[in-house]
Amino acid sequence: MNMKSPDTDLDTLSPETVSKPVKYMIYSHEQAFRHMTLLRSDKEQQLYMITDEVLFNVWDALSLSIDQEHREVYFPYLPHVFDLLTETENGYEICDYLTFIEETGMGAVKSDTLAKRRAWRVVDILLEYRAAILAEPENTDAT
């Protein structure tokens, strides 16, 4: 398993660990909140909010979206999904990450096709939103 916390000190890692690229990051609630409150452009912030909505209402691997009270359950995954979304070309990394989360942290059976289909549905929606948001002209009202 190639997973790392975002606050791991690289000086304390062994050469074997450092040589492997970080593939999956799971944030604490505090780290996720800090990531959420970073200053971003309007388009990036819009995409961040949409990513949050899609994770909670579409991915919803634990079937919690019926109650907004449980919204924070997916916060530890939101920052990494957003970061992957800003870097990916085709969404494979996001699909792999969401499937990994379901298999290792939510009890999904390894290679479960439902988890994979749910992840691809999220990827398709996020990539569509990203394309639409980035295609919008910048708001340059000078009034």
C-alpha cells in the first residue's frame, strides 16, 4: 500500500519510502479544513465546491447523503480528489483513489465492479464540470 499523510516529515523517511511516489493521501479533518480554506481563484473555488458536492451526493460510498449532518465524513478525501482533478488528463488517478478508499476503508470487496463504476461516474462528472468551468470566460467587470 502506497499511502502517506500530508504532514509526514520527509527527513524521517527511509530511502526506500522516499523513492516511491505518493499515490494516495488521506487528510485529517483539520488538514482537510485547512486545504478547503486556501485562497484560490474563483474558478478553482467553484471546482472545489463542486468536487465536494459530487463526492457527497454522487460517490457517497457509505450512503450518507440522505443527511447533511454526515457531510464531513468524506472531508478527508476531498483535498486529494481535488488535487488529482486539477492534474489529471483522463481521471484514472481519481478512479483508482476512490476505489482504493472503498476497498481499504469502507469494506468494499477488492475489485468490486460497483465501486469501480461509482468511481468512474464521479470522474466523468468531475471532468465535465472542470471542462465547463475552465471554458468560462474570466469575469472582468470593471464597473
